[in-house]
Amino acid sequence: MNAASISLIPPGSGGVRDYASILGNRLGAPAMELTHSTDVASLSGEFLFLHFSGYGFQKRGIPLWLVSKIRSLRTRFKAFGIVFHELFATGPPWGSAFWLSGCQRRIARELLSLADFWLANGETYAHWLLKQAHDTPHRVLPVFSTVGEPASTGTERERKLVVFGSGSVRARAYEWADGEIFRCAQRHGLEIHDIGTPLPKGPLAQRLAQEGVIARGMLPAEEVSLALSRASYGALAYPTRFVSKSSIFAAYCAHGICPLLLSKTYDMHDGLKANVHYAAGIDALDRSIVDPRTIGGQARQWYEQHDIEAHVVALKTMTTEVRR
């Protein structure tokens, strides 16, 4: 690869941008924001990567312009690959996602038809993609940590529970079962550390202060890594069938912290087993059926199969296959 390779990303900050930037630097394909109005007339070269997140490119998840933009660009690059960060939304008939899902599927399907290879971050998405294009070179790899991959996770752990991520993701953890995480921390002598942009002023922010949560705010990746390396648990409210695409969960696993996963169900997905690779809800702590050290070690072993290097190798291999 050379400097003529480009990684196209949705505008704004977040996990997709962080992931694409880290991977792009390793692949010699710098990240470039793409919008409806972006002038792409001068772009051409070796490899074009699209980091697809429908809601990142359009607030309702229907960037209709994206297909024509990519179709035009595709003719000016030797190969085109897609990293699917999401596909389409699902939901009940009374929600907007239900009515938009068909259009979202069509966009994903049309983009896929232009791709020489693709990468998905979980088996749920891969299953649908394989039905559409089973012969296209592909890989399925859960996302990697965007805040570091320490060489060793055997550091001394403190009685700390980290809640890390965007404001909306952290809010879900705090609001789970009417704030059960606060009562759990008190029962088990855990100090809660909140890492991320400060929550908006309001009842939830007030409750965090009342419960003695230590607000660390936004931290550089190096400081987030240090905090995770010292904590015993990291909480996240996320469905098990999609947790493989969470860079927060990846960060917990990479640092050997015991993920405390809050989900309605704990079915096995992407090789992740309840109370083996993560603590399955607060009940797992209350019944003392998990050892954070053991689970942290298992989580790290699961993570190592798809770390940053695994992603780099996968994409380099597929670009080589295309060259042939």
C-alpha cells in the first residue's frame, strides 16, 4: 500500500473514527471524512476503504448519496474494501427503525456489491453479509481497543469499577435497573470511576455526585489505559449479540479487566461465554460466582485473537488476494 490508499469515514468523533485512524495509520491509508458535499474528483490510487456506519453518514441511517459517491470513486481505485461497523436497524413496528430498515438494507447491499473484500465485526452482521455475497473475500473480527493494548495485564488490581465511553453509553449503565450499579458497588466495596465527557447537568449527573462517583472526565488514551489496568471491573450495558462491535468492551478485554456486562439476555455470540469472558450482570457478583482475575484473563485471551495486528494482517492479506 502507499499514500494513495484512503480510508473514508463518517464525519465527527467516536469509536469508528478512532478505529479507522489507528488501522489507517498501520495500512498507509489515512482517514478522510466523507459527506454528501465532499469533493472527491481528485481522489484516485491503489486501495479505497470505506468504514460504513449508516447513522454516522446520515442521522436516520439512510445516506442515499453514499452509493453513487462510492460507485464513482470505485472506478478510480484498483480495489475497494468495506469495514462494516453496522448494517441496519431493527425494531418494533411503532419505531422509526422498523420503517427505515428496508432502505438501510438496500444501501448496505448495494455497497457490498461494489466491494472486492469486506470485514465485519461480529457473526450477526457476517451472517447477513454472507447471504448477499458469499464468494467475496472477507474476515470476521471483533473490534480492537482504541485506548491501547498493554503487553501485560498482571498488574495489581484495586477495588474500582470503571464506567467508560460516550455519555449515552455510560448513562445506560447507570440507569440499568434503576441504578442497581450504585447499590452493587456499595455492597461489594467498589469505588466507581466515571471516564468520558461529563454527563449533562440533570438528575443523573446529580445522582453520580450523591453516590460518590469519581468523575475523571475526558482523558488521553494513555491515562484511560492506566486506569483500566488498575481497576477490577468495567461496566457496560450492551446486547450480547452486538458487544463484539463495542470498542469499550474491547478496551476492557485488552486490559484484562473483568467486564461487567448488563444485558437482557446472555446468549453466546462471537465465542463469548457468560461468566467465563464477562460477568453476566450484577447477579453474578452478588452470588460470588465470578472471580474478576480469572475472567479478566479469559477476556484478554479472547481479545488477543483479534487485536490490532490481526486486523492489519487480515486487510493486507485480502488486498494481496485482490491483486492476484
